[in-house]
Amino acid sequence: MRAIIVREFGKPDVMKLENVPTPAPGPSEVLVRIRAAGVNPVEAYIRAATYARKPNLPYTPGTDAAGEVESAGAGVTDFKHGDRVYISGDNLSASGAGTYAEYAVCTRAMLHRLPPKVSFAQGAAMGVPYATAYRALFHRAAAKAGETVLVHGATGGVGIAAIQIARAHGLTAIGTGGTDRGIAVVKEQGATAVFNHKEPNYLDQVMQATDGRGVDVVLEMAAHINLDKDLSILAPRGRVVVIGNRGRIEIDARQAMARDAAILGMTLFNVTPPELVSIHAALVAGLANGSLNPVVGREMSLGDAARAHEAVLEPGALGKIVLVI
């Protein structure tokens, strides 16, 4: 089979497309023929060795994908050949075999049903973005129906997922973007209001949209730029969940003190198995009833993985980047 292999950490071009043996599923495992694999910023950080977590070399990147069950190992009775699934999980530490490949061996817990109306590319956009958005909203911020959430940087995979999930659970969702097209897409996903974060007065517009009260929750994709600003637009007892950050920032802690506010960090790698079960139960239900509709911003070939790693870190993201295999 064809797979992307990383034999040394470094720039995107360390990822090479190679022919390797097709794996076989062991007991309680499932072999999936991958049709599309999702590309996430964290995979670029890991490949560059700038993330705290590093797999053993050589390895194949990727944790998100969608495809069809090829075969199941002994003990697996609920999946059969041809079943459509999306993959969300990480077996890099165990086998070094990620999802940037034609086939992947998965544990049962990594597989989730993909409804017929959802494309493989959309399925590959589910794992990290939607699980991150769900965990940020409900496991970290404890968001409740009737509250207002601002998605600060709403045009990427996590941002669009957060807008859709928030709306489906009765929250008022507003967002920010940096391009006219991105702002239009976020509005299409159900955001009540979307502001251009390149405009100098956009925070004033956020306060006006909430009648001066501020927002209950901020999901922050670039804390190194926005965290201090986020504290200034929180409602009393508001919460900021830091999803993305690329450096240090100085904040005025009095802003948090005056509001009884909370700054909450998160990473999906800290999720527990019971939390994963609850997350994907909700996501599969959302796919089935149509409240979740992943936006694929760009499809690239498996051989373009290096370019995909460059693109996923560029500003102006619009939906999810996927490798079509």
C-alpha cells in the first residue's frame, strides 16, 4: 500500500510517499480502506518536533480519516466488510501507523458509523476538529443552552465545528473571521453574527451585539494574539477556553478578577476514554440528524501531504484540509 513515512523530524519535505506492506488486523482490531484523511495543525507540530509529544521514528502521521471496513479481526462482530466509518484516534505511540495511508488498522474504539449522506472527505473532517470543539464547549467551558459563545477564529475546521455544535445545543453562536469569504461561510453555518477581526473596532461590535453584556464563553484559536482582548469582552463568570496558542502573551489579570472569569486550557490528548464515548455519541447523532455538516475547504492528494502541512498553518483557513486517497 502507499503511505506517508516520516523517518526524521523536520520540515514538511521529510514526509515521503512510500510503498509499504498492507497491515493485517489482530484480535479486536479492524482494517480500514482509507478514502480520505484529515490534516490537522498538531500533525505539523509533531512532524517538526515542536510539540511535547513525539512518536517513535519512522511513523505515518494522521489521526483522522474515513473509509470502508476491509476486514475485521477475531472478536469484532459489529463491523463487517464494506461498512462506512470515520476514524478518530491515535495509535502512533503503539505502532507508528497513522491515517496518511491507503489502509490503517484501528481499535474498535477508534471507529464510528458514517451515515450514507456524509462524504468520506466530510468524515475525515470529523475527528480532531469536532471532538475538540465539543470538549471545549461542554467538558471544559460547561456551556449551557441560552448562553452566548464567541468563536474567535471561526473559519477553520475547529471553528466551523464549534459554530455548528453550539447552534445544535441551543447556544447563541457568534464568530470572527479575516476574509469576506470566511465570514460568509461562518454565517452559512448558523452564526448569529460574524465580525472581521482585522478591523480595529471589532471588539466594540461584539459588545454591541450582546447589548453590552459580553459573551459567556470564548473559544480561542490564537491565544498568543487575543487572550487579553478576550478577557475584556467576557460577561460575568465568563470562560475562555484556549484551543490554540503559538507564543507568550501579557494579560491584565484584573479583567478576569472583576468578572470572576476563568481561563481554561485544553488539548484533545488529555481526553479520557469515557469522555471520548460521550463526544462521539453526540457527533454521530449530529451527523445522522443533519445538525452537523463538516465543511471541507480543500482536497489534496496523498502525495501532496507536504504542501498540506504548509497550508494547514497558513492564515485564512476555510474549513478542513483533507487528503483524498
